[in-house]
Amino acid sequence: MNEPDFLDVLRAGVTRFQQHVFPKRRLLFEQLATTQNSKALFLTCADSRVVPSLITHTGPGQLFVERNPGNLVPIYREEAVGVSASIEYAVAALRVEHIIICGHSDCGVVKSILHPEKVAQLPAVARWMEFSTAARKALFEEYPYLPEAEQLPILTEFNVLNQIDNLYTHPSVRQALQEARLTIHGWVYHIESGKVLEYITESARFEKWPGAQS
């Protein structure tokens, strides 16, 4: 039996949403039609296995989400847009209170950071990965002799920290931090277990927060 065309699967999903989900939450969607009140910018990877609203159990209007390969933050340049525009809009216009940079296990971009030759035939991806060079440098300075299987989870964490550093180059972020109205967080989501670790400044490690599941 042939599988249905995936576009038909998507259309069927939209139909179920319109028939069963939307009617139950009509009032919420009517309120959201003209405004949003996002409290956080959730910047994560474009990987299809990472679903921010599912992981955080949030609903429409609560998260402002930016997704890109490798959950990277470009170093601010006046001529650049894209991710920088999302950051500026979330911080300056929506005035979010939190920015969460969320990496994840088994990330293809992180694997390519370790082996740049794998994306030699993808020039746009190779240029994009330039924003993670500090993570790769830190890995080889601190853990040069570890097996690759052990380097990858460390590089995933280093990449999140690298992107937090890149955030500080954005004027809107610096201003919000100076005004003490913004907090930045680093997370790593483990697909196979559902575990989420957060970077704790005091210990300089990614750890479970109090009450988190093992």
C-alpha cells in the first residue's frame, strides 16, 4: 500500500485543527488575532525533532521562537538581518524577559562543527557555521584527546555558550541587560531521554534545575 503524499498528511492535520482544536480554543485565538504577550525568546535548532512548545508545554502566544541550523546567533553587524532581526524585535519591541538558547543532542550542525569538511559542498552552511568557531576552538583546547563520541555532547554545550557570547554583541540585548529587564539562559535538550539541562553560572556546568526529572 502506497503511503499518502506528505502534503496530504499536512492538509489533513490542518483540517483536524480547524474542526477539533480551534473551536475549543476560539476565544484564545480571537484574543491572539491582534496581540501577543511573549515572555521569552526561545532560540533553538531547526531540527524537526525539537519542538519548543512541546518541550516547554507552552501554548500559542507564550513563546517567540527563532529556529535555525545549529541554534546559532550571528555576531551583530548593521548590514545583517534574519536572526538578528528576530532578536531585536523580541527584545526591543516585545520586551521579552528571557532569552533561551537551546541546543540538543545528535545535532547535525554540531557534528559539522567538529568536521567542517562534511559541509564543504554546502557553502552557505559553511559560512553560517563561522559563528560557532569559538566553540570548536574551546573544545580542542580543553579536550583534544577525547573520543569523538565524548566530544560531541561537550561541543553541544560549548556551542550554546558561544551563542550566548554572540548575543552580547547585539545592541538591543546589551541595553536590556543594562536596564536589568532581561535574563539569558543556556539549555541543552536530550532527545532520547527528554532531559533538559541548564547552564548554571555558579558551577559553570549544565545541570538539572531543582525539581527537574532525571
